[in-house]
Amino acid sequence: MLSNSAGTRLARFSTMAACALASLAFWQAARAVDPVKIGMVAPATGPVAESGKFQTQGAQLAVEEINSAGGVLGGRPLQLVIEDDQSSNPGVILAFSKVAGDKDIAAFLGPIRSTQVHAMAPDVLKLGKPVLIGGTDPALTHMGNPWLFRFRPNDSYSARVIADYGVNTLGKRKWAIVHSTDAFGTAGMKTLIASLKELGVEPVLIQGYPNNSQDFTPVVLAVKQSGADVLGTYMTNEPDQGIFAKQLQQLGVTISWVGSPTTVTTTALKLAGAALYGSYAVVDFNRDSSAAAKDFSTRYESKYKTTPDIFSSWTYDAVHVLAQAINNAKSLDPDKLRQAILAVRGYQGAEGTYDFDQNGDGLHGYNIVKNKDGTIVFEKHINFKD
């Protein structure tokens, strides 16, 4: 039988133990609902701000879906932390430095514009955390930076599809290539030239232009005078695409056109209108390309009352794949997350089926679509891993 003093000590110990357990349970519960932060840089101001709205909406839709399904790591919600990249290279460097300063951020959504990814790549390498990108310059995942993961097909694939469709389906061999002189446009131009060469075709015109040009008359006249019967384009910014298309129409250039994905973005279609009717494009996202793409489109249109495009689809997929990787890794450790992303196979996303290779490229094909009087009609999908 315990003495009064022993009983008192035991009671005190039991009370302390109960308090300790209650405190531990409290902090575990609190930790369980701490958000998992995802940093994001996107244009909210500047010439391509509208595309930033689409990117942010796609990411936010995915976050809401994941959180409604229980979040990650046993109940922790995802939270976006967004900074304006001001539609520029200096702006994206500043925006990334701001979000990277938050040590609680596990991973990042980077730009869709290759030139911006190149600008911030040294800081990404130094930070050492996963950055999910939409830029399609093939070099981005082949320059020794293990922290870049691409959620769109790179332009080694788009160029092959543009060349093959223009030459073998449309039967065109007199090519004019018009391209932005930034990283995206230059890389696309080079890969298109190489792809055409494999088909025995030498372009009759290769014409570059600077982003945010206000007058494409000299470019259009060069195309008209070249004798080309087909136009292949890699144009970075949607306003440029709209101005160029309208000036082609105004100056009577009516040749076939097979363009990069910007050709069928929502903003470009709105700006160019009938000037883009009849054109073709390679595009990674099209609502009729798969059941997953159609489901995403339905969800997006229901929430935002507008049609999604590549800007919203890749961020939507990126957030979902990241959530899967976090759960598979059972950790926010950067190295474990990196390995978990690289291990993703067969994920059915809005953009296509994700099978990551050792370089961080998740997609390996493109869709061919046609602008039929303002309606984008799906032609076919080509996957180079099939």
C-alpha cells in the first residue's frame, strides 16, 4: 500500500505525463494542418500578364482539388505563395528571390517562358529545391541543373511534328521560318531547321524578330517575297502573334501556317480573330486529346467561366504531380522529392501522359490542331515514346 507522500508523487507524475502527452498530441495535430507551401512566379503585370492569370488559375484549381481530397502527408493542405515576375527576366529573378527566401516553401512553379527560366536557373541550382517549369527550350533540362522539371514537351518534339505535318501531310516544301530571337524562339528555329533537313528540305527564309514588336511589316514582306508556300513559327508572346497574323492578312499573305503552341492560346485567338483561321499548330494541351484533358477543361470552365489553354493546363498538372510525389516520398526533403518526381510513370494529366526521364522531361509528344473558323479542332496526337 502506497504512503500518502508516494501516492501524491505518483499522482503528480501521472498528471505531468498526461499533460506531456496532451501537449505532444496538440503539437502533432497543429503540425498536421500546417500548410505545405508552393512558391510560384507568374506575370501579374507587363505585356503577358493575361497568361499569368491563366497559369495562376490552373494551379489554384489543382490546389483546391487536392485540399478537398485531404491534402498531402496525412492531411496538410497545399498553399500557393505567388510573386509577380513582371513579364521580364529581371522581374523573374527578383520574384524568385522573394519566394525562395521563405524557408518553408517545399517546391516552386517557375515560368513558361524559356528565357525567364534561363535567367533564374543559377539561383535554382544554388537553392537546391524542385522547380517545375513550362519553358520548352530543350537545353533547359540538359544543362546540368537537377532541380528543373518540365511539364510540357520540349521543342525537339514540336519541331519534328511541325516539319513532318507540313511536309508529309500538307505537302509543302518551300518553308519560311519566323521566330522570336529569345531562347524559346531561337531554340525552336534551330530544331525546326534540323527536322526539315532530315526530310530533305532547306528553308527559303529564316527571319527573327524581337519580342514585343509593334510592327511586323518588314517580316511579313520578307515572307511574301520569299516565295514560301508554308510558314513555320515559334512566337513567344501572344500580342506579337496577334499583330503578326493581322498584318499577314492585311498584306495578302495566304500561305499555309503551322505554328508553335502560342498560335492557339486563348489570348492569341482573341487578338488575331479571323487572321488565324485555317492555320495549324502543334500544342501540348487540347481538350479533345484525352479524357483527362476534357475533364480538366470542364472543371476549369465551370470555375472560371473561360476556356483553358496551355498556360493553365501545365500548372494544373504540375501541382497534381507534385502532390503525388510528396505523398510517395512521405517527405518534403528536396532530394527525396526530386527522386519521387523522376519516378512518376503513367500519370494521366491534362497535357498528356507523364513519364519522366532522367533529365526531368515528363512529356514526349504533341497534338496537331487546326483553327477552323475560330474553333480549334483536334487532328491527332504524336507520342515519340510509343
